[in-house]
Amino acid sequence: MITEIDSLKEKIELFFSSSAEEFKQEKRDIFTKFLQKLESGEIRAAEKHGSVWKVNPWVKKGILLGFRLGEIVDYSINDRFRYFDKDTFPLRQIDGVKQRVRIVPGGSAIRSGAFVGERVTIMPPSYINVGAYVDDDTMVDSHALVGSCAQIGKRVHLSAGAQIGGVLEPIGAMPVIIEDEVMIGGNTGIYEGTIVERRAVIGAGVVITGSTPVYDLVRGEIYRKTPDLPIVIPEGAVVVGGARKANGKLAEQYGIFLYSPVIVKYRDEKTDAATVLEMALR
């Protein structure tokens, strides 16, 4: 039996590969339904199947289709506050009272096509981009970014200045995944499809990218991105900023070190994230 989601997927795949002028009004109608499903959380850019996260490329195609269809319109509030964007991506409308979502005044924005769960708190200024998924009871602190298609779990704390990278293209690329009960410290950067498993702690200022090896001092392992798999920060890992010696005579001559994230310990079920981070940094 073909479900509503199956039918929607079929249409998105068809329209994505068609010419700009074909099915124009039908495309807009389907795209409106697509955005509604994204905002309700019924479809996601990536989902966990068992223990494995998998990308839904057709969802990214749907978002890109919206950019193709959109016309730039004037969303300005008045002559002093001028805003212009595609008419297919207005600001996300949220019933904060019904969802018990707190959007504190001061310049935060949620783009249409983003899912925001119940009891989420958003401090100003923050931005949640299209395709992002922010689950229940999560805190998005000041100057935090949740990039396009990033997946944020329940009871996550994104501290001030945290940057969770987004990705729309390549279509098959894994977005950043932050699982349940993760603590992300201030001024961090998590990019290029990194997966941070549940209850991990990322210390302030840590930057993790696809080209950054992560050294696990507890288990004696090195985690790297491969052509097929992203970097995965293990469950309960406590990651802080470290350094490793650079290679070469010049590096040795001048004492050059390269930045490197380091896992210094693991949380247990009884240990509070802030407490374990403080202990690790002593």
C-alpha cells in the first residue's frame, strides 16, 4: 500500500529532475505539503535505523526544489528592517504557547521547514535553518546556529556560540547529528557530517571537522572520517581541545603544534555533564 509519504517522495523525485517550467503550480502545491511534513517531523533529512544513521536524499531534493521554485520577495518589517528571501521559505510559524516553546525576544529566527519539538528554549540571537530537526527539551543558547538538515536530539544543550554545521549538497552527504542528552560547550564548531552519540560532552572551543582526527586517550583509538563514514564521537565521550606535534624540520625548529580534539574520559550514567567536564579539565 502506497502511503502519503511514499507518494510525496515520488513527486519530489519527479519534480526535482524535471525542467523549471514543467508542472509549475503542481510543484508549488507539493512543496507546500512537503514543508508541512518537515515542520511536523513526519519526514527528516536523516533518520536512525537501528544503530545506524542514514540520509534521506529525497528530502534534500525537496528543499533544493523549493529554492528553484521560489521568487525573491520583500519581507521587510519597515524601512529600517529590510529582509529579502525566496517566497518558498518564509519564517517558521510556531505556536509557542501550545508547544511550550520559549523564543526569547531579541533577534532569533527559525526558517520554514525546520522541526522544533516541545519545551525547546531558544535564546537570542539564534538561527535554525531549513531541514533542521530540534527535539524536545533542547536548549539553543545565544549566537548558536543549527545548520540546514542538522539533527539535534532530546535534552541537548547547545551553549552560546555553538555552530552546528549544515549541508544540502552533495545530496547524499550526512548532516551533523547530535544525539540525545549531549552537552555542546560554548564557541564550539561541529561540521561535515560528524555524529556525536548520546550523552557525549564537547568542551568549550572544540572544533570537529571531517579533516580533524579525534584522539581517544582512554581507548587508545583515533577516529577519522572516511569516504564512506563520518567521524563518530562515541557515547558518553568527553572531548576537549588538545594539540599534537606537527611533522617536518620547520615544525620541530619552531615548536609547532596542530590543534587536535582529544577524548580524555567517559561519562557514566550518574555523572552530570558539567561536573565531568570540570573534572576532566583540572
